[in-house]
Amino acid sequence: MWFAGPARRLPAAGRPAALRLGFKLAPGMKVGLFGGSFNPAHEGHAHVAETARRRLGLDLVVWLVSPQNPLKSNHETAPLSERLAGARAFARQNGMKVSDAETRLGSPYTIDTIRTLKARHPGVKFVWIMGADSLATFHRWRGWTQIMREAPVAVVSRPWISLKSRSSPAARRFARYRLPSSQARTLADRAPPAWVFLRGPLNFQSSTALRERMRRSGL
């Protein structure tokens, strides 16, 4: 099994596209960063984003559509433009914004993205958002322990995986930093490491199932 190591610091200077990320942030804002391939986006993603926005009291949730998941092969991933359009179709509510910031910043890894956005937007209170399925494999992400120490993390329950995710290597390693869900609205104000597991009504949509359905129908 491949294990993630420490992440290097990635400079964003000198990239003209990095000046136009598609969203404006102001000091004091509470902003959720919801990253993923969104290959394709579906109602489950919208459920995770809206649950986090509402339960954490966030001003904005930014859907960060990744250029390419380092843990997946290129042939499994649809073109970025297609995935961006799909994400926008499910992020129409107030307080949602879809961005290709990771492509513009040249940051293939979450740790680079968080560090760069924190440096560019001092005073903004960032929270990393993920579904419970991501927490189950979080220990395979590059610089995962550094991510936990860079920003508070919100994990939203997903079908079939919630129990496994709460006993995952990441959950066990950072167990003492987990907040009770009753304190979720304080998460953005906490110094990392700090994380919360949010339970709620489950949405059974998954990208894997949708891709299989599309393959069978010849789409």
C-alpha cells in the first residue's frame, strides 16, 4: 500500500491564472472548502455541502473541482470542463460557488491548496469539508496530518461507510481533537487540529454508481 508522506510547499507566484479564482473573500468570513473530482457531481455532493454550510454556520462553500485525483488514473476522469459544469448544476443554492482554483493555482494536492488560500486570504476562517467516504481513506492523501493541522475539518456522514470512517487511521490518530456535533458552529473559530463528524439524513447517490449507470447506457 502507498502511504502519503509530508507535502512540499508549492509557490503560486508567477501564475497569471492564479489571480482569478472566481470567488471573492473578506476577512472574518467562514468559508468551507469542498474538494473532489466530482466525477460526476451528484445529489450526494450537494447534501454534504449544504449540511456543512448549515450546521457550521458558513458564509460560503467553495466546491474545488480538482484537475486530477492523484489516487485515480486519468482514464477514469472526465474532462475538467465537464466536471465543472456538473458541479455547477448541483451548487445552485445561495452560499455555494464552484471553482477550478486548484488548476489555476497549479496545486494537485489539498495541502497546497489550503496553504495557498490561507496565505492569499488572511483573516478568512477556512474549514475543509469531506464526506465520510473520504475520511476512510484520508491517511492515503499527501500530507494528511499536515492538512489536519492547517485547517479545521468537517466530515459529513455517508451511507455504508460512516462506521468504518470513524475507526479509520485518521480518525484514530486525531481522536482527541474531535468536537461533539453540538459544537459544530464553533468549528471555524477553532485553531487546528479540530474536527467534527456530522450525522444526518443520508443521501445514497455516489459517483461510482452513476459512472456505472452511464457506462451501461452508453453515455
